[in-house]
Amino acid sequence: MPPRASKATDPRSHPRWGRRLAAAVFAVGLTASLAPAAAAGGNGPDYNGHETINTSILHTYDELAAELEKQDARQEALELEVIGQSVKGRDLFLAKYVNDPANPTILFLTQQHGNEQLTTEGALEFIKHLGSARLGDTLEHVNVLIVPMLNPDGAMGDVDFSLDDYVASGDRHLTRYNAVGADLNRDHVDRVQPETRALHEKVLGAYEIDYMIDLHHQGTRSARDGQLVSGSILHPTTPEVDPDVLEGSKRLGAVVFDAVDSTGWGHLGKYAGGDATTISRNGVAVEYGISTLLFEMRGMSDHEYEPYVLGQKSNGYLRQQTLVTLEAAVQSIADGSIESADTSFWDTLAEQEWMPRDE
Ligand SMILES: [Zn+2]
């Protein structure tokens, strides 16, 4: 999501914003007292000064690379490829399962924004699952491409700008932007940054890809139907996208929605997104005819704005949400059930809203 889109909507949680937005605070305060108490299920705690966020429990870039190499050595079906380097020279990886090029292909992309790491943690877990007997002969019917942690410099806080105001503690800070302060998910047309260039040249332009899920994290206070969400989804929304491609995106969204919703703890809203093609959800769908889906998990690993940062007690279910999403997508493509997925839920799925804290 945009870094500051909702900032003015919950100023009370951020001391530096309180005074300047006194009028807004008053308005929000009125709604807050009427807001329903947070329900159970997907509603883990957010940060808001209530607990320490320890980034040391997340994979560092080096640990990620080591795990990928370990799985590559263990799994015959896995081919690990370096598709380029980040600004600071870190190798960017593609984990590739291509059994038959004629099979349908899905791409999972994580951590274009470096502070949105649980998606990568889930993707790593998924790669381990693909190496087990758990998924049966699934990989004989679908090709799976995974680009984990496209923005390793941001993920490691190895950037040329100050992170002094970031709230997490631990070995490192994590930031949305890459080393030179660029937002990779606004760079899908110009492709100025080496990370986006690598993705387009070595992955998007190099394979016949049918589906893509772009995995992100959003703020902690989004709600649907009065209950905080565990995430939100959205298909391409630019008018330039081919209707068949859009329909594929909606079917992919239906598969993901059903899988997450049926867990009991998953609760998804519709993401409120724009139509710019600089964003992968739109740009990739238009340029390559790939049916894309944006998935925004709840809460970020680090940020300068407290209400965006999620308490780490929620890490487990969000990692699990990623896993559920990836497995459901892959299996529905492998067994063909995605072709008949019911997309009608999109007509009634409510756009998420910001829910003020109940203090
Ligand atoms: Zn993001």
C-alpha cells in the first residue's frame, strides 16, 4: 500500500502527529468509541508501543540465501537461479520448478518492499513443502516460479538514507524502499532500478507465465464488516487490461479468498488500489497478459509509523496465511479447478476501511 495513505486517519497512535491533526483526532475519536471490539481469529495485536518488535527472528538475507541453496541441493525438481543483483550487490534469486514448459505457470513475488517480510518467510516454508511428499504429483501439472525478497537491501536496512525513526529493534531495520530510496513497486514501467530490471528481463519476459501473486503487507488497522482483516486482495484495475486476463485474476482471487476464509482465522477485505501501470498488479497484467493478484497481509515488520507495524505474536498466522495462499493457488492450477472458480464474490466483497484503535 502507499506508505502514508492512511496516516491522517489514525493520528492518535503517533505522538508526532497528534497536535497537528487535533481536529482529525477529535473526529476519529468519536468513531473509535463506537467501534466494535476487535474480534478473535485473524486479529493479532499490533505494535503501538505494546511490545518489542524483534527483527532478529526474521531470516536475514544471508540466511535466506543459505536456505535456498540448501533446498536446491536437496530437491531435484528445484532449480535455483540468480537473476541479477540489488543496488548493493546482493544476488537476487529465482526458485524455479519447471517440469514441463507446456504446463500452466504461476509466479509468486515477495518483498518488493523490504519491510514486508512475512510473505518471504511463508514462501520459504512453501519451498520446503514443495520438496516434501505433501503436495503429491502437483508439480507434474503446474510450473512454479518464486522470487523471494526482491528488495534485499531494504530488507537488511542497508540503505543510503536514515532509518532513525523506525520502531523495530533487533539486528536491523527493514524499509519499504531500496538502497537509493526507490519504491520498486512504482518502477514497473521505467525499470530504473536493477531489482525491477532483473525481474522483468530474467523472469517476466523470459517465461510464459499465466498467473502471478504479488505479496505485500499493509497497515494493521484495516477492517471489513467491522472486523480487522488478516489481509486484502485486489485484481488489476486499469482499463487497459485484457478482459480475459482480468477474469483469470478474479478466478485466482476466488481460489485465494476461499482458502484463506475457510481457515477460520482468515478474514480478507478488498484492497483499495489505483490504476497506475507502474504498479505490478496493473503493469504486469497489461504488458505480459499475466493474470495478477495483489495480496496484502496485515502489518509490517518495521516502519517509522507505528500503526503500520505488527506485533510479532501475529507472525505465525501470517506466515501460515502465505502458505495457505500459495498452496491453494498451485493446487487449483494443477487440478484445473481454478478454471471454474466462482468469481461472483468480487461483486459483494467490501473494500476495507480503517478502524481506529479502541483505547
Ligand atoms: Zn508493499
